[in-house]
Amino acid sequence: MDREFLIDLFSDFGPVAIRKMFSGHGISVDGVNFALALRAGLFFRADEVTIPDFEAEGSKPFQYSTRAKTVVVNSYWELPARLFDDSEDFVQWARAALAAAQRAKVKKRPKGKTAASKKTEPKKPAAKKTTKKAVKKTERRAGKATRPL
């Protein structure tokens, strides 16, 4: 899928950012990636809320093969072929994919520090590590000082 095709496909959905990614394109809105257009097809972001819809359509999750195994990426599912010809349903699925991506982003957001965790004891400066060279140098100095004249 080329960039122009994707722009046309998402025209009823609204403005999207399309950037090169892997062997295709990543599609996002406001920095949230919700679709992948690859040689294997178009894949929408999915989660526990939307996966049943993909399964009902007979879609499969994105997968790729390595030398050792086949990796299944359950967070992106192949868009049902019928949606390429039905712009109204396509827009609904795209909105659902964006919502799934936004839910995933919220889950990943790091939790802020609590007041209790802010009241920790100040860190003590780390002790200097003694290297072999420093030990030998100290031994040599000590030996010179104790040598008889």
C-alpha cells in the first residue's frame, strides 16, 4: 500500500500522520499509532474490547517469522477485506482502533511519585573504588618510605 492510497482510504476518518515504518507505514493521530500498513496488509490496533470484532470477521493477528519461530503480535489485527469498500464501517473500525491505542497508552503511562516516596533519606556519596593500579602505587610509596638508607 502506498502513501497516496492510505491518504485516500483514511480521508473520511480525518487527518492522519503517515510515516515510513518497517516495510510499510505507521498511521497515527496526535502521536498515537493505531494502524500499520505493511506488505502483508492493513492492521489495526486491538485490545480485549475490540479483538472479538476481529475474530467475528475471521481476521487474524499480525505475525512474522524469524529463523527460530513465528511471532504473533496480538495487539494488531488484520483489517477485514470488506472494509476497504465500506467507508462508513471503515471509519468506525478506525475509531475503535484509535481508542484501543489510546487505552494502551494510558496503561503504559508511568505512575507519578507519591508524597511518601518523595520523603526518602538523602543518598550518601558512593565510596571510591580502589583499582589495582592505585593499590600498587600505594604499596610502592609505602615501600620507598620504609627502605633503609
